[in-house]
Amino acid sequence: MPTIHAPLAVRLTEDGEPLAGYAVAVEGDRIAAVGPLAELDAEYPEARVRRWSGVLGPGRCAADAAAWLETAYHPDPREADALGTEPLTGADLAALEMDETRWGASARRGLQRLLREGVTSVVGPFTRPAVRTAVLRSGLVVLSAPRPSALSPGARADFAVHDETDGRCLATVLTGRLVHRRA
């Protein structure tokens, strides 16, 4: 079943002007159409409509993802009393006993943080096997260098919705699936 994402406005490119009253229709893992909400409602009468109180646009690219995930430990919430909640690097990281299992779990938590920021692509390469596996399973697009993305019919349905007031990410969508929604 198609889904129409109906935000306050749609930004077709990262630096484009927001188009008020526009929406994005998604079928499966692809963008089916972008245009005025009334036109998409008429074209896809059976579609589920998700309304967003923000601006929908291409997701962000985390150019520093390899360093973020492979040179920092993202503590488990159950470790917050002992390690805090922020990523650990340097001497704090060196003091931990890191094996592949722990690196994989850390990477998954780091990826969750990136999704909460509206990231839909990351720049590699990822050299740690557990981190590479976590990234590949996440659904994020892995790039060799940052590149601009745009919302257009036929493209992968990867985008984010940000609050127009404070810029916080309200939702992140990868291949048409809602993978983050701010409570």
C-alpha cells in the first residue's frame, strides 16, 4: 500500500527552498511521486497518509561516520552509571576491554544516534568487521565520499523530517520504512 508523507513543506534538495503544501508518495522502497498534497491524494486515493509537523527533505550524510563508529565506544544505557551516556574515546576507550561483540553493539547504538539525527547515508570504508556488519544491516547507504541527494520519483525512499523551529529530527525513513520517530 502506498504511503503519502504530508509535512508542512518539502525540500527537494538539501539546500533547496521548502515547498509548502507539497508531499511525497512512497511505494515500497521508492519515491513514487513528489508534488502538491491535493494532487497526490487524487493520484493515490488508497494511500495511507502520514502527517508531519516539520519540513521533509533528503536525509543527512554522516561524512565522519567511520571515525564516529570505529574510534569511539557508545555506552549501553545499562552502563550509564559507570561510563556516562556520551561516546568514549582516547584514554577512556583504551581502558575498556573491546572485542568484536562489544564493537558491534557499540556501532548499533551509534547508528541509532545517527538515525535520530536524520542521517540516511554514511561515508566509509568501515574496517572493523563488527562495525561493518552493523552498518550494512542498518539500511543506511554507504558512500565512498559525501554526495548531495535529492527527492525525486524512482529514487530510494530515504528522507528525514525536521522541526522547522529547532531543527530537531522528527522522523527518519529508510527505503520507505520509518526507522526513527521522535516521541
